[in-house]
Amino acid sequence: MQTRNTFSWIKEEITRSISVSLMIYIITGASISNAYPIFAQQGYENPREATGRIVCANCHLANKPVDIEVPQAVLPDTVFEAVVRIPYDMQLKQVLANGKKGALNVGAVLILPEGFELAPPDRISPEMKEKIGNLSFQSYRPNKKNILVIGPVPGQKYSEITFPILSPDPASNKDVHFLKYPIYVGGNRGRGQIYPNGNK
């Protein structure tokens, strides 16, 4: 009888420790980076609303300026850089996942004309790779290669983000025509205000 109580007690303690460890991991291991531009991707099929407004405008930082610098003209099938600047007061802090205050994160969405896409790594020059640093870009959706998303990244290091862009080649794609195209950009500093489920 004594050994049965001992085994039962040990089993309860092991279960309790696993539960507590799992709760601690969930609470402290949830990183801010797991919740940032994915929110827009979960809530919106396209980052541009029917009004033309970028969904980043739903954030509390929507009235802040974002600058973009691109070449005036590009040749077919060439890699060029689109530089997005997200200026903000470097003294501002945000609450981090661990509850402490830290530097703001930044992120951006870049909407390019159809046919333009993220340059493959083997086409990016060493100089451009140096400007890009350790940034990892992704398409907004697998079927929308012309819409690129980055973030969250440390704002103090990446308030200027260089996107490597590959221009389309009309020789291989007859649907591509070089005209004057609009480019749309949205940027975020810190945490967003509106979540996919509508909570603030």
C-alpha cells in the first residue's frame, strides 16, 4: 500500500512539473516576432483594401511617415534595390515579451507591380547582400510574389531596409509591359494596435 501511494505521489509530481514547465515556456517563450506582420496576413487576403489604403493604416502608428527610394528606371531582368526608411524617435520604448521595456521593432510591406519579385539569392551582388544584412523577406502570399513583407526586426539596426528586387523580363513573359508603375509601401514601428480578431 505504501509503495502504491509513493508511485501515485511521484506520478502527480511529475505531471505537475511538466504542466508548470509547459506553462512557463508558453508564457516566456512566446516571442513578439511570432506576432508581427503575420497579423495582417491572417486578417487580410490582400494588403491593399478596396479603397487603396494599405492595411498598415489600421495600426495606431498609421499617421507616421515612411520613405521609399527606388531607381527612376530599371532594365528588364535586372536586380535593383528598393530602400524603405522607417523614421522614428529612437528614445521610444515598447513592452517586450518578457514584460520589460526595450527598443521598438520595425516592419514593412512593399507592394510592387505584377511581375516584379524578390531577387533570388544567387542574383544579389555582394554589396547589396551587405546592405541587406541578416534580413529575411517573405511573400505576403505564395501566389503574390510581388508583395513582400519584413518584420519584426530591431528598429535601431534596421530603420532603413533594403529590398532586393528582380524586374520582370518581357522576352520570357509576354504579359509584362514596362510602363510607369506605382509602388506602395507601408511601415510599422512597435506593436500594432488592431489584431486579426478585432481586439485592440
